[in-house]
Amino acid sequence: PGCLLLQFLSYLGACDRLLKQGYEEGQVEEAMEMFQYSEKKAAEFLHLLAQFNDMGFQQNEIKEVLLLCGNQREKALEELVMK
């Protein structure tokens, strides 16, 4: 049981750090779940999501492409441009 508590506290800390970077709560929770609670991968995903969103791409397309490309920026951008 103590182990679960530590995992939960770690998750909350990661979410808090990502929220402080300006990401929306729903997006943070979704990204953390998608990447099995890896803060590093969730942060990469959120950063690229925001970047591609600013370029005018649709959010649902961005998410799909980032998942398929494993957060590889150049590969994902290529896929988005081709869509």
C-alpha cells in the first residue's frame, strides 16, 4: 500500500510541474495516461502538441501523429504536412 501512495504522490508532483508550465489540466492528465505516467514523455508530447497547434494543425490530428511517430518532431511534422 505504501508503494501505491508514493506512485500517486509522484504522479501528482509530475502533473503539478506540467501545469505550472502552462498546460491545461485535461491535457496533462491525458498525456500522463497515454505515456504510462512518464513525466518526460508527457512533457515532450505536450510541448509538441502546443507547437503544432500554434502552426494551425488540428489537435486530434496532432495527437494521432505524435502517438504514431513516438513524439519524433520532424517525422510528426512531415506526417501533418502530408495530411
